[in-house]
Amino acid sequence: MLRVYHHIWPGGAGLEIAKEQEKRLFENIKEEFIYYPNIVDVKENECHSLLRLLENIKEYNSEDYILFLHTKGATKPNELYEKEWREYMELSLIDDYKSHIQMIENGYDSSGVLMAKDGHDRHWSGGFYGGNFWWTKVKLLNRVPKNIKEIWGTLDNRHLSEWCFLNKIENWKPGVTTPSFENFNNFYNYIKEESNFNLSKQYVTRKTFWQNSERLKMKTYIENLEIKTRKTFI
């Protein structure tokens, strides 16, 4: 069984984005699936939704597939890179969902995009899926530490749901797909600016990674995250 857990933040453009995402889900996922639209309080975030998901899965079959997505860009509806970021993830995890199911059937615990792994171009971090859309199975979520709320320390930082959730699972084996950035120029340029991604050599340097304030917050919560240059290009 496929299950879609949709975090919907009702502020900003959240409800409008949610309608677009719901439409896309039902147009593109051809197999039977159960849809869970989780509209949270405006003061809540993805952390709250993930805690509810962990409660809900107690009633699911351990082999059921879960897609987690949210209303990415609800607070920045006029930022083109945010819109493209969301659509990039939707194109892969919704439209091309079968590739992620196959990734998990091939032995990975989860599947998503925007993660540096196994020699792929370093579009993002090596510790989580940038943007926090992912497929997995219930049996993996059953391995999330029971004290994840205490590990977070707060529910006020929505970034913890991305930076500090799946990667807290012992021996987590994430799968990554690398869709083309064609037609997503604003998002790709944002990536280059944020991570000093070099188009020709394709590596991330340390130069600007920790300068961004959000990256500094990330450093506090992610242990042993190392972004290394590829020596062959030095």
C-alpha cells in the first residue's frame, strides 16, 4: 500500500500550494494510495507533523510505502527559486515516484533528491534530503529513535524535521536520485550561490558553506557533517 502524508501549513500561500500538490498527486500516482492531508495549526511546523506520523504508522503494515511532502515555499510565494525548488521535488517524487519505489525495492531505506552521496554531484548536504520530501517504508520509520522529540530539544525550529530525523536512524541507508536541473534555472542558481557549487568542476568548497545563518544553525544540530572538496579537482 502507498500512503501519502501531506504536511499542510495554512498560512501564507500554504493552502493554495496544497491544492496544487493534491491535484498533482492524484493525476500522477497511478496506483491506489491513501492520502492524509494534515493541516496543522499556523503555529505548528513539520516537526509536529512527523510526530503525528510516527503515531499513525503504528496502525500501518510495516511494508507500506510512505511519501512525506509539505507545502514548500508557503512563506515565500513570490520567490521563483522556492517555487522551482518545490516543483523540482514534485517532478521527481510525485511524477516519477516509481523510480523512488524501485530505489527502496533495491535495498535502500529511503529515497529522495538533493543529497550528496555515493559520488553524486554535491548539490546539497550529505546528511539529509534538501527540501525534506522523501519516500520510505513504515518499517524504517519504526526505527526512528523513540526520544526524537528530546533529541530535537524544541519543536519551534522546523528545520530539525529536515536536518535531524531520518539521519538519526541507526545504519540508515538513504537512496538518492539526481534529476536534471533543466527548466529549474532559478533554483539551480540559488544552489550555486548557497553552496559555492562549481558548474564545471562540480564540487563544494568550505568557503561559503557555514557563512549562511541557516547553515550555522544546521551545524549545531548535525553531528560530524563534513563537506569535502574532491581532491582530483584541486
